Amino acid sequence: MNIKIKFFGQHKEELSKSELNIDVDSNCNISDLIKILIKGEPKFSKFNSYAVAVNLNYENFEYILKNGDEVAIIPPVSGG
Amino acid sequence: MNIKIKFFGQHKEELSKSELNIDVDSNCNISDLIKILIKGEPKFSKFNSYAVAVNLNYENFEYILKNGDEVAIIPPVSGG
Amino acid sequence: MIDITKNEIVLNDYMSFKNEPDSGSLLFFCGTTRDNNLNKKVKYLEYEAFEEMALIKLNEIRKLAISEWNLNKLEIIHRIGIVDISEISLLIIASSPHRNESFRAIEYVIDELKKSVPIWKKEFYLDGDAWIGSHDNPN
Amino acid sequence: MIDITKNEIVLNDYMSFKNEPDSGSLLFFCGTTRDNNLNKKVKYLEYEAFEEMALIKLNEIRKLAISEWNLNKLEIIHRIGIVDISEISLLIIASSPHRNESFRAIEYVIDELKKSVPIWKKEFYLDGDAWIGSHDNPN
């Protein structure tokens, strides 16, 4: 399955990219995706605190991904 | 002693006057002044709830008046 | 700044300034004439003030609020005379480093103003009028 | 109305309307760039948003606030990009029959916005910069 990952703020800056496409096996949840992400982007391992949204909704790390899902990694927000 | 009394809002409207000069004896306090006021202006007796300011400061009813004091009868305020 | 004015309060007149550089919060409260009260249709309001004393009381409230919440700016403008529906009777502007202070200060000013500042409101209805705030024997 | 905009937020643009006839309270909150934070001199801020999602979240917050406090109006405008000192990053306007609802609603919107709306702030100092809100290992 193909998953699109979006990065923002400090993540985007640190990884020097705003998007990434990753192929994952079926039954992959978000925790699994993060492990795969860190293998390809070791710099991401320094980040401990972020939320994840799938197709514009916040989801927990057990969420099972579907082909074509867009996963946004959300650093701690600080609008206002 | 001469005391000037100022009326506002519903009092001014009811008595059809905004000011009144009253002669009182020395040692007259505000309670005494109100009794004298009601004798001259019986319509004022219908009002139960008001504060009193002497020379622009709120004072209690035991306040002893001095010659030339300006006494403002303050109906319940409702600014805003 | 404190003001009691017979003129219409026009918000744009107060919007030309930028916030203070060391403020992160700027809050504007407008009290406006509502077209109804206690199930009666209101045509307009009329405010009367004991101006000399009201200015003193507003200044006292302002100074207390500025020192209590460490404000960079606090302006209180109260209109008197006839105030039509939707027009502003009271404008309060507060500026502070953080937002909580602006909110608390403006709520304090309104509460205190309604307790101690000699300003009176009369509501005009389709079929009469009434002074607000009085618990005295009605006519 | 909800908006996320790259343009400067000019208060006068939002001041031309009169308050709703059945409202007695109109409250404007402006969050502005402060020239200091945590004892550092701030030169300017830069905001970034995940706009598509931020608009959805702001709309959810707005709907909840309107129904919770029975507001007649609630507008939320957030600026993104560079925001200079004293300029407005966040404008919230609330209108309600009584004042308490306007105050509670705006405080609620700010609190929720700071919890769940994907917008990020970077502070630029004389000697560097920092993303705000992060508790991750610093560089």
C-alpha cells in the first residue's frame, strides 16, 4: 500500500522535506509506519512529541492504514 | 447651614427638579437631611434604595454635614 | 483614557493605533443597545451621568485595574444621551503582555462600573419607559 | 466566518458593521506579536498552518462555541507567514445578547485553538530562532 506522509514546522525543517511517499504492507498501523519512517529518516528519531492525523482527522497510533491514506505528522501546535 | 441637594434619573424626573437648596441646623447628618427633604418633597418618600455622595464621595447616612456641602442622591446605578 | 461623551462612539476612531510592542493581547469590549429586554421590545436607551463624579469613579477603577493586571493600556469611554439599537454605549480597550490580564481587567471594569459609577439607563419601549436598576416602588 | 490568511489583518476592515440588533455585547480579541518572550528580544514571528485541516478544526470549534454560548456572531481569522511586532496574528470577534457569553466563547476558542488547530509559530530572535510549543530534544 502507498502512504503519503506530510511534515510541518520543525519536522519539515529538520528533514528538509514536506512530503514523503512510503510503501507499507497491509495491516500496518501508525506505530509501524513511524518505525519505517525512522529507518529511512533517522533524524526523525529525535522527535518525541507529536500527534498524527489521517486524512485530516486526528487518529491514535493503533489506527490501521489503508492504501492511499494521507498521514500528517503534527508537531505540538502553537497558533494564537 | 446651607446644603445643596442634586437629583438624578428617576428622582429628578419624579420631583421635576435636579437641584434643591435646603437650610439645616448644624450637626445635621444625612439621615436628618433626608427627613427634611421628604417633608418638603413628599413624593421622594416612595424611593427606598439609593446611595448618597457628599462632594463627589460616597458617604454613609451618619455623615455629619458641613455648611456648603453638595449632597448627591444616587439612584441605583445602571451604566454599561 | 477616560471619557464620557454625548457623541456616537465610532469603533474605527479607536482602531488606527497598533498594539503596544510589549503587548501580546488587545481586547475591545463594546456594550451595545439591544432591541429587547425582559421580553419587551426596546426602541432605544437614554443614559444620564453625574459626570463630575462618574469621571472620578472611572479613573479610580482604571487605576486599580491597570495596577492589578499590569496593563499597558486601558481606555474606558461611556456614551450618554440617546443610544440607538446596535450603537455603542460603552467601549473598553485593554492591552497587556498576555491575554488573561486583558480579559480579567475588562470584566472587572464592567462589574465595578455597574456597581459604583453614577450613570443611569432608561429603556424606551413601544408603550412606555423605565429606569433600569431600580428596586423602588413602581409608579 | 473562518479565515486563514497571508495578508495583514487590519482591524478597520472588521469595524464597519454594527452589532446585531439582538446583541448587547460585541468583543474583539487581537493576539499580536510581542517584542519579547522568555527574556529574549523577539524580532518577528512566522506562522505555518496545515491549512486544509486547520480550517476544518476552526470550523468545529466555531460551531461548538456558537451553540454552547448562543452567539449571534463568531469570526476567527488567523494570519500565517511573517507577523511583525504589534501586528495581529489572531482576530476573534464574538457577539451575544449578554456580555458573559462573548467573553467565555472567545477564551474557549483561544484555548481550543492552542490545543488542536495545526498552526505553528516560530520566533525569530536577534541571535537565532525557535519553534514554539515543542518539548522535543533541542538541536
